[in-house]
Amino acid sequence: MLGLIAFGPSSGYDLSRTAARSIGHMWAPSRSQIYKVLPRLVAAGYARSREIEQQGRPDKAVYRITPAGRAALRRWIEEIEREPGIFLLKIFFGWNAAPAAALTQLDAYRTLLAERIAEFEQTEAGLPRDEPPHSRIALRHGIVRARATLAWADETEQTLRRARARRAS
């Protein structure tokens, strides 16, 4: 949620729309989840809220990230967690941390993918010859998908390095 607020001052409704347009395929918080978390972020000092008067509608609260919220977001981005969906979220929000943070996440994701490929291939090699083809088909899907994601990681690394070089020059 802090990553979404970091884009700029937003209401809960705005945050819901931003999530749907940007990270909805990775993480799609419900509106009730958003409205439950926002007061907690304010209470923790990670966000500020101000009421905006509206004509013909109830007033709305607009949230803005605080320096403490930015620091917490940066720490979260830099922390390595071995959860595939989390890697992609952290790379997406990587612009809120040091440029090396996204590359570090990408390296950790690569390691996880390589481990999964090795596990899948070991399982595939151990299948009996009379195993129904469905097991092998499912394993091949996992292997092919993980290899495609590794190719994406290579492409992503180059993109991040080029962006880093442009910022440095």
C-alpha cells in the first residue's frame, strides 16, 4: 500500500484504481482491505491523511506518504523474501529505493527460479516410464515457464542497468 501511496496523494478509491491499472495482475487489494490498512499506516506514522470537502458527496480522505513511510517502503523493497509474487512487486516499486535494490531482487528471483527448474527436472527424470503423460506435461509447463521468466530477468537486468547508466550520466 505504501508503494501505491508513493505515487502521490490519493484517496482509497484512487489507490484501488491505481492498483487495478498497474499491479492488479500481481496483487489486487480489495477496497475493504485498502480502507482497513490506510488508518493503520496513518497511526504508524507512514502516511498522513487530510479531509477534502466535496460538493454533493461525502468528504473524502486523501493520503500522502511521510518520510517514515518512504523509509519503511525502502526497507521492504531491499529485504529479500523468497516469494515469487513479492519479487515482482518489489521490482515494480523499486524506483522508491536505491537503484541496486531492484537488481538485488532480480538476482534473488533468478536463484529461486534456477532452484525450481532443478527440482522440476529432477522430478521429471525420476518419473517412471509408464507414468501417465499428464505428470510430465505439468512438469514441462513449470520448466518452460521458469526458463521464460529467467529470459525475462536477463532482459529486465539490461533495462535496469541502462536506466541506471542514464541517471548517472
